[in-house]
Amino acid sequence: MVENHKYAVVDIETTGHSSSNGDRIIQLAIVFVNNYKVVHTFSTFINPEKSIPFFIQDLTKIKDADVVNAPLFEEVGSEVLDMLQDHIFVAHNIHFDLIFLQSELKRVGLPKLICKTMDTVEFTKLMFPNLYSYKLQDIASELQIDLQMAHRADDDALATAYLLLKCIEQLSHLPLRTIELLHKRSFHLKSNLSLLFFEILSTKRTKYEPKEYPMYRSIPLKQMEEEKDFGPINQSYPLEKQLKLKLFQNGIPLFEERPAQFELMDTIHLTLQEKKEIVCEAETGIGKTLGYLLPAAIYAMETQKPVIISTYTTHLIDQLVQEEIPKLDEVLGVKTRVAKLKGMHHYIDLYRFWQHLQLEDESYDETFTIMQILVWLTLTDEGDLTEINVSGGGQLFVDKIRRAVPFKSEESEVVDFYERAIQKSRNCNIIVTNHAMILADQDREFRLLAKGCATIIDEAHQFIHASMSRKERIFSYTNWKYILGQFGTLDTEQLLYKLSIIHIPLPLRIRLEKEFVGIVNIFDETVSYIINSVQHTKNRSKNTKRTILLDDLHLNESIFRKVALSIQTFILSAKSIIQSYSLKEEAVAPIILNEWEYWIRELEIKVAEWDEIFLQEESIEAKWLEIDTRSIPGSLTIIKRPLNYQNDIKHALNPLRAAGAVIWTSGTLSVPSNRHFITSQLGLHEKIEICSYKTSADYYNGAELLIIDDMPEIQHVSQSDYIESVAEAIVQTVLVTEGRCFVLFTSQDMLRKTVDLIQDTKLLDDYMLFAQGMSSGSRMRLLKSFQRFSKSVLFGTNSFWEGVDVPGDALSVIIMVRLPFSSPDDPIFKKRAELLTMNGQNPFAAYSLPEAVLRFRQGFGRLIRSSSDKGVFIVLDRRIETKSYGSDFLQAIPNIPVKKVSLENMVLELENWYTK
């Protein structure tokens, strides 16, 4: 290998994030790397001359006593500066470590460190673009890098050094052509990774002959291995209990028998054989997934046709394929042939990606995402774009290269991942897909799921949301302006300007520009018209976020029709002008034409959505506007959601019913007062059997429910007084349990005000508070952050009611602030209530109550995720004891101790509970 650079991998721990605000370093570590080996380490505590905040002590496990006799930074600064000279400065998130260190050097009168830099966050995102998280602790776990104690500078620096070496190793193993393409764009990166890319490229070129690559085949892909055929299975379904036990004990070490799991298996086996339809409600803890996978796999192998298994999210699909089916293989002793099948838009269009490689990148995000994709294509088997972890800006580029139409190229060697997935689904035992794919299959001329012998729908209650989302249409002002902004004018460098490059005559370009300016003007006028209508409506709330039913605005349809007509005219003109010119002699023409084709298609999609939202009326629909008065018109969003989804579900399922058994399953599919609440929304006949499978009696031995009986009733006090009581209850609970607490709200507004009040009191300053809608990051990121700290509290709203799994001591308390009824102002609830009233039903009894009870069950289900878990479910809403319907909530959860206590006695109860 050519002569390489020397690296100094640095990590620091500090009292806070800002040196200028008085925060100081408490530990500094450097790991020196030369010739791709760790050669030397340096580490020291540093006395910050101030107390270390409690949450920093919790995070780093560095106490005041550890640093009291340590040197001051001015005593070690010179030595540190000398050690770092002539090295490339490496850190995980270099913008923190280097900037903080430079500030400290300046503070003590030392010169600025002049050096090249490499950021292992940036490097890891490039070399491992499919990791879920790029926090050092998560990366170390994923890549099997030893990290003894996270958030200690010495251990973090060493782990970062080994991460650097892992990234270098990954880079050196990439195909030569991939490295060439990466190096070409590496000069636009934020750190000096181009030095390393050139170093590896130079070495690689001494070993490989350069090749000419035609078109997009110049993009190297992962070499696919032929799948082995393991032949037919010799295992028949184990009818006897002892045979089941033998199977599971052979495949799963320390297997614990769960009678309900075997009952579920038998039911599903019989249903498959008899080609019936059934609903199976299976509580957490019975082993539902393996309970349906085993009979399904055996049945598929016997019939030589695939069983279709559908779930709700991509995350759950991956969990099935990567975690549950390998367990199944161990139990059966055979490799199950599995195919993942998703909608076309999940897959990359390689030809379109190749075309973008020929263009100049628009931004850092685009450059970076292109580089990530180049590496990912050498790793992926499936070409599923959801595998890549890209930034928000990068997502815009990913959307440009999604597979949108059938592949038209005559190149026989082209790998089309979508077609490959379809082909694989025709020769497998199990097709794993999602609810959206099943619903969309009814619209295809040739159904992709037509060869199945049976269908299992997991997370069945989410099938309703999938159908609603499929038919939902959303107008977003910012999204529209982004798409319109791509066309520009003749004097910008956008699409209209680029027509001059391919010699479209000026008069035609002027005509197109005039039509486009007309679109922009009438669009802006229409948006102003909508906003003026909103501003003329009464607003009783002080909340800046407003939700208004569109019918209440009485908007004039004709202005919306003008927008649609102007866009359609422009689209026709653009297509006619571009298609009428022969552009073969222009090398850049296909690329520019591809850009025009993409954005015209986007505009066609938008105008179709506009037509559906503003110009078409559904028989049953909810249509509303959302806006934040602090951000007008940027926040303007209009949503249309048809509510007649039963027919949509019926049409999607009927072909599957004709092919074989249909099994609906979930942890929550019924409520005591309305057993058919979910199944009726799914459009299932009442004669279809609903079977329930419960965990053993001792599964919930570690659970207790407390009702706080001296909380004020919200109707009798001001909102501020109520929030003050809620905040007090939360603070008291957290102080006793030392965190590990979920707080579940039904209102984002109340959540925000409660968190603000708690922060103002400073009573929980020693705890990490994560609040949905306030703390940055996705739901999964908030959850991981919550789990990382022992003293932490997570405040969440509706999306935390279900689908969150926090086993063990990471979660010990759930506080439910209000019973989870939908807000009466929610537009979907309003429409449903209106329809139920028209049909002579009571909206509260028929919809509001069972929906709230179902959410209550789901909220409780977050607490106990294994038989060894221990936790308390606290309800602050006194309606659970004062209203006649309160018993519906208590009957919906397992039979656990329920105690009514005052806030003062709650503290004593919690203290006793956790010392048992």
C-alpha cells in the first residue's frame, strides 16, 4: 500500500455543549493510528473547576471526585497541541470535539490547531449507508466494535479508532470503479476524506487493469449468489403436544412452553387446511409470530405454493425476515424460502440513477446521497431504497430515482430489483409484504399476489389505517412550491433555461415560460384566497395551530378549476414542444429530457391530487385544513380522507379468500363492550369467528394499576391549574422511580405546556426529558435516546400508544394523563360522529368509547413485555372511577391489582412496590 497518513483520533467529555458559556472539558483521550494500526494512546481527566451536572455524571459515570485532583486544561494544553501536530484530526462528530478543543486552546492562550480533519460520522454514513443509527454506541454494537463504557473519552476514542479502521477496510474492499466514482465527488465533503479515497484508489489501481464500462453498467452492484434449493420438507405439522415441544426445544435453547402459543398454532393449522377465514387476537407474550409462522411454512411446503404474510410497516417486515424466520428455520431444521415484496416505488431505478451521475450535483446533500447509494449498491440484495439511511435533503434525491414505471431499456444485462423481487415471489414458501401492497394489488392488471395459497394479516387493526392512507390526498403548500420551483424561468438555471441547451427555439421557450408564470400567479392567488377565508373565521383558541373543516370555509370551486386547467395546458404544451424536436445529436439531451419527464410526471401527479381534493366529492369523506398562524403560507396543509374503506378492503381481500384461508391477527382486536369494533371496520362478517389467546396467569404478576383519586377534574378547573396538577404528579413519580417513565398524552398542546412547566420548575433538571414534537428526531430515535439514559422520561402522544417495545428495567412506569378519547374537534371524529348520528347510532357508545378502550389496552401493553418485567400503570384521569364507562377500561386489561390512592399515598405505594 502507498505511504499513508497518520491519524489522531480524539474524544472529549465536557460539562456541557458550549465552551463560550463556561462549559469545560472533564476528560480527553487520543488514540494514534499509523499504518492502519493503533500504535499509542493518551488519556487524562481534567479538572473543570466547577461541579459536573448530574445528568453528565449519569451519562459519563465521571463524578466530581474523579476530577478534583486532575490537572487543569492549561496544564496539559501544550502537550496535547504538540501531540496532535502533523496528524489528521479524527473524531466522531468532529464539529463538536474540534471546535470545543480549539475554544479551550484559545481560552488558555495557546495557538489554534492547524490540521486536516476526518469525521467518522461522515465516513461511516458513506461506508455503511444502511445502518439504522450513527451514534457511536449503536455503530459499535452493529459492527461488533468493543466499547466497554460509552461516553467515556478513553473508550469512545478507542472505539472511534477501530471504527475508522473498519471504514478504511470497507473502502478498500469496494470495486475499483466505485472508488473512482466516490473520489470524483469526495472534494465536496465536509472533512478531508478525499485524501483517504485517493490513497486507497492509488493502491487499488496498481492491482487492477482499468476497464471501459458502457452506460449504467459502469455502476458496480453486489454479486448475487444462487439460492440453494433445500428440497421438500419432511416435517408434517406436529399435532401432539410432545411433538411440538420436541421441535421447539431442538431449535430454541431454553424454550419455555406457552400453552396459548400451541393453541394458536393448532387453530391456524386447521384454518389453513379448511381454507376458512378467522380472527385471532393474541396477547403480548404468547409467541404469536412463531405461532403462525410454523403452521404457515409447513402448509406452504406441502402445497408448493407461498403463504402471504402481511404486516403494517417496513420495520415489521424486516423484523419478520431478519429475526423471526431464522428462528423458524432453526425449529424446522430447513431453510425457508422467503421473498419480500413491496410496491414499485420502494425500488431504485438504476437507469435514472446513472443519468443523474452524469449531471452536476445541486447540493452537499445530493452529492453525499449519491455517494451513499454507490456504496449501498455493492451491499444490497434487494435494491429497496428504505434500506438507506439518508438525510432529509438526501431524501429528495432518493425520490428522484425511485422506480416509477416499467423498465423500458433493451439492455439485457440490466438488473431490475423490482422485477427480481417479483420473480423471487413466484418461487418461495413465504411472501412477506405489507398491507399497502395487498390493497394496491386490486388495481393491477396482473396481480402480483395471485399465486398464494393462504394469507395471514398481522397487525390486522392497522389494515384500516393502511386503506385510509391509500386513499388519503394531501395538499402541502411547501411541497407544491418546491415542485413549481424546479421549472424556474428562462434567466435561471432551472428546467426552462435548460431548453436552450438542447436548442428549443426561443419563441417556444417564451411561450412555455408565459404559461408557467400564469400557473404560479393563479396558484399564489388561490392560496391567498384560502388564507383570507381562514382569517375571517372565528378563532376562540389562543393556540397558533388551527384545524378547520373545509366545508366551514365555503370556498368557491371555480378558482380551483382555473389552477387545474392552467397546469394541464402547460403540461400539454411542454410535452408537445419537447417531443416534436429530434435531439439525438446532443449528448446531454437524454439527461435533460429525463429531468423534464420526471418533473412533468410529478406535476401530473400534483394536478391529479388537486382535482381529487378540490374538485371531486366522495360520498363519505373528511376534508380539513391545517395551518400555523406563525408560518403563513408555509404551514398550509389540506387533507382529504375518504372514510368508506370497507369496500376497498373487501375488493382487495376477495381474490385472496378465493385462493385459500385468510387469518387476521393482532394483539388488540376487540374491546369488552364491542367485540366486533375492529372487525366491523374491516368489513368482516359477524359470523367470522374471533378467537382470543391469553398469556398465562402469572405473566402480569409484575404489574399494578394506580388511579390517583385526588386529581382535579379538567371540567372544573382552568387548564393551567390542571396542567400544574399533572406536572406535580409526574415530578413526584419520576423522583420516586428515578425515571424510566413514559407519560402518555392525548393532546400535543397539553404535552408541550406540561413539559415547559416541569422545565421551568427545574425539579427534574437531573433527568433527561424527551418530548415528542419538542425534542428533535423520529419516534424511534426518541425511544433509543430514552433507553440510553437510566434517569430519563419520555413524553409522547398517539403514536406512542402502540408499536413500542421496551423490555426489562428500561421502562418501569407509564403515566396516562387523560383517557385516550379522540378530541371532539378532530375532523375525522366529527365526520364519523355525524354519520353515526344519521344512522341512528350513539357516536359515543358506537365509536368514541370502544376506540378509547382499544388505545387504553395498547398503552397498557407497553408496560409488560416479558414475564420478568415489573411496572406500574398510573391513570391521572378520574373519569375511570367516576363515570359508568370507567369499568370498560379496567375490564379491557389483564386482571392485575387496581388501587385508588391520593397523590401523597401514590408516592408511598411506589416506594413499597419497587422495594418488594
